[in-house]
Amino acid sequence: MAIISRMIKLFFLVISFLGVINIGGAQELGKLDRYLTEVYENHVIPGFSVVVVNNAGYLYAKGFGKEQLNLSAPFTKKSVNAIGSLTKSLTAMGIMQLVEQGNLELDEPLVKYLPWFGTANKDMSDKITVRMLLSNTSGLQASPEPTYDLSDKALEKLTRNLKGTFITKEPGFAYEYSNLGFSIAGYLISEVSGLPYKEYLDKRIFGPLEMKHTSTDPARFNAMGALEGHYHGIKSAYPASREKQFESGEYIPAGSFTRSTAEDIGKYLMALLNGGKHGNARMLSKKSITEMWSPNISFPGLTREEGGDDKPIHYGLGWMLSEIEGRKIVHHGGSTGKMSSMTMIDLTNNLAVTVLANLDLTFIDQYQYPTIYNIANNILHITAGDSVTSFGKPNIPDSSCNDFELEAVEAEKYLGNFVQVGGGDFWVNFGLSLHIKHQSAEGLEAIVTRGQDTINHFELDFASPSLAIGRSMGIPQKLQFKLTPDGQVKGLFCSGTEYKEVNEQRIQNYRTASIEGSLHFPIPNNWELQETPNGFVVRDPKNPSSRLWGYTRGLSRNKDLDARSDSISGPTSNRSPWFSIRKGQFVWKHQSTISSKNGQMEVCTIFISKMQDVPVYFKVSTKREDHTLVLQQVIMPLLNSLKVGSH
């Protein structure tokens, strides 16, 4: 009997062992490859990569599709893609390293380390702890607009400039996803470690993990071959271009810039599954990883109608935590508007996956295509030897579908050009123009552009005369038209962005000026243009004191700082601070000065930007009483419509 008993125990031990090595076995990985090939063939993703690891090494790493539509380079495990908000977990790792060194404590108030820190209601901001920054419970909601500063001082400026910001929720008691909170955590890393945030990640995380193709520094992107991604179209995506003039350093710790590869992210995931160790390098202790993966706050998860199970999602420190279909899953997504990522760590089966896509799948139409959440979850299922599921795919019809039919004769009034005047965000939806036209087939379509890029393209499915649904590969978008009492279209709201109709009659009051065939902008018909050795000057012949100078040649890359100090003549009585605004395709720094000249008060405003890394400098000078009108009628149209390149 003893022999039989030992044989039975041995039998179950062998079966158990075979079950363990079956996870990520050849049969499962073959199924995974077929599944991902089918996803690519039936999806609209131009290209994506997948890496699957356990604590011992890579199980699967492969790319599908192309790095960019219309080009031949394949998307591989080495393609450099944005990871978006997965960066928050890297920021959390950096903080936890400093905690382990005794330089920080999670539950100490932030003002212990930054005594000057405070918002408009300092009694509230004094309660913010380091933990609250990493768990999205700080109460910091607002994300101030970027100043387009890429220097190492950008994070400090952002943190110091919160004295006009109010906290509206008691710190520590409510979940509020906050890019701002993680940016402050990134600055805290810099302040405590003595290293700029980018350098800290390079030396303390990317270096030890041998992530040689990962960076948060945009200055390295060209050499790395970093991708720019794609925007949503109706059936096909639009390649995005790099817009260097809009790059800013304030939100790097939250995920605005980080680029990496599937292969590199695999090393990061292996270290996490291996208790914080990579080779001979100890990144974190198991205790710190457990701390990051412990819940601090909860918020609603996917409902059953959305393809979920009504279970809440918890937020740890830089990571989300869920129970999904019987498994403990640690996860975080990333979205940039042009690219996306999804990382899931299956603690039950000791597996981790990251999907990198050169299209933002966070905002894909989930009624037409699988979401990145669904794809990553199924990758874990297949690798573990389980069947795929529909978790994360809605199981109810799209509620925006309707039977309304817009009469063909009515469609004409919606045609035209619209320009963004409000709303939007500073990631994707800014500086936009929207053009509504007839489709080649029946119906109308809208094309949203910024400069040379098509940002969005969708069909209009009208639900009423004042409401249409924009349908494309992206999520359905509501367009609410502003109609006059007689039914004329004067503007519209689209997904929180406000557009107004371009006044064609007003356009007739302007002509297009071209400087050397490469700089094009509108000026009033009655103003005179004269080219100069360094640019041009535009004058109002009826009011000689109103003049606009443009310097487009002969300026070195740093000359803008010199030019602004020499731009004002006459005794200065008042000079404003420097401000930044986005108009059209560019970001402009501007400053106004009031001076006395020949007994009259004169206002001079200068505007500086960079086009293809070369400064462009405009100066408008008027009598004080004329300045606002000239800004409205001359400068704003110029900045909004300025174009560079062949006309």
C-alpha cells in the first residue's frame, strides 16, 4: 500500500508539473501567433508589437504590420513606440527606490520635501502626501497648459506655478486621475535624488534593466527611429508627423514622451515578476513591489453592458489592480492620441504582456473592433492555455445608432469650413480646422486638420437637424450644431471642442502675402507690404503709426532672446511678463510693452516662435487706443493662418 500511495503522489506531481510548463508552451504560443495574425488581418491597426514574459524570460515577442502606412518598414519587437501612461509605473518605481534608500516616506506630506509647495488653498495642499501623488488621490484635478519648455526646469516651473490652482476634493479621499500629480512626483524624484527626471530614469531604471532603446528625451527620438503613430480615419488611418513646436517637458513623468520597444518592456516586466531583480541588479525589493500592487482607492470598472463584470478597479501606486475572470491582474494602459499601449500582469499565472500599437486603440470604436484591453487579456488567456473571451467588448448595441434621415436638400447648409475657438485639450485637439463636404457616395463627411496633418476623418450620421454622430474607426463622436432660428449653421461642438463657421465675407477683406514663397499669411487688403533684408514690414497707409514687422531671416536659433530685449524703443513705462499661446500650427511667446514716444503712448507687442528650428519674430506697434483692434484684425488672423512651405 505504501508503494501504491507513493506512485499516486508521484503521478499527481508529474501532472502538476506538466500543467505548469504547459503555460507558454509551444502549442499555446502557436495558437497565440494565429490569434494575433487574425487580429491584425481583421483590425485597422497599421502595426503593433506584443511581448509576453514570465519571471524566467521571454515567452513571445513579435511585431505585426507596418511602422507607418504607405512605407515598407515592418513593425517588429524592436520598433520604438510610445508607451503613454505606463510611464506612471516607472515614476512610481523611482519614488519607491528613494523610499528604500530612506530619502522619502510615502505617508509624509509633500511639503516636508518641498516646503514652498502650495496651491491657492494651501491648507488643502499641505495635506497631500507622496502616496497620494502616486495613487491619484491628491485632489489635484487641473492640468495647466504646457509652456513648451523642454529644459530640466519645466517640472519645477509647473510645480511652483500652482498657487492659482484650487483643490476641490479632500486629499486622500477620492480618486481623480491626475497627470499633474505624477508630474509633481517626477519633480520630487529630481529634487531628492539631485538628478533631472530624465537622467534619473536613464541611470537608475533603464540602464540597470539594459533597456537600450527606451528614453523620455525627445532629443534622442530621431536617432532611435521613434515612431509618430497615426490618427483615426474612416476605414484607414492617417500617418502623423512630429510637431516639435508643441513638445513640452511638464508631463514627461505622466507619460507624454516615453518611447520604448516590446523587447525592452519585456525586461521591465521580467524584473517585476522576479521580485524586482534583473540579473545582478536589484531594482526594488519584493516588499516595495507588493506596496505598489496594493489598493489605495477604488473606482467603477467595466459594467456588464460594456463587457465587464461590474467589479471595481483599484489603484495602487502607478498601477491599476483588478480581478478579471478569476485572475489577479495588475495593469495600466497608455494613450497619446497617435499611439497606445496596454500592459497586464497576471499574478495568478506568473505572466505579463505588453501590446504597443501605432494607433490609439484607447479610442477605437469598440462596436467594430476589439479594444487593446480585450486583445491583451486574450493574449494572457491563450498563453495560459485557456480560451479567448469577450471581456472588454460591449454586449449591447451602439446606442448612438438611429433611423433619422437628413433630406438631401438640407445637407447643403452644413457644408463649409470651421475653425476651433474653444475647448479641446493640449494633447491632440488644439489648433484645429474642420471641413464638411459631400462624400463621393451619399451623405456628408468631416475632415479635421492641423497644418499638414489630418487629425480625424469621419462620416456624418445625423440623428436630428442639430445633432450628428461622427463615425469612423474611432469612437462615435457627437457633433452638436449651432443653428440660427431660420436653420443656418453658425458653428458646432464636437467632443468638447467648439468650432465657429469661417466668415467667407470677412475672408474677402484679406489677401495672402507670401515671403520668399515659403511663408504665407493673410493681411488686410488695404495694408501695404514691403519686403526687407531680414523679412518684411506691413503698414496701414491711413494710420502710419500702426505697423507690423516680421523677421524671418538672419536670426540665429538663439537670436530670439536678443531680439526681444532690443525690440522696444523709447522710455518704457510698463512691460508685461512673457506668455505662451497656441495659435494655428505654432506656439508663440509674446510680450507687450507700453512706452512714451513723441508725447504719445505707444504699445508694442512681439511674438516669437520656431519653424523648423529657426526663430520667426513678429512685432506690432500702434497707438495705445488702436492696439486691441490691430491685434484682432491683423495679428490674430496672421497667427491662426500662418503656413510654412510651398503654397
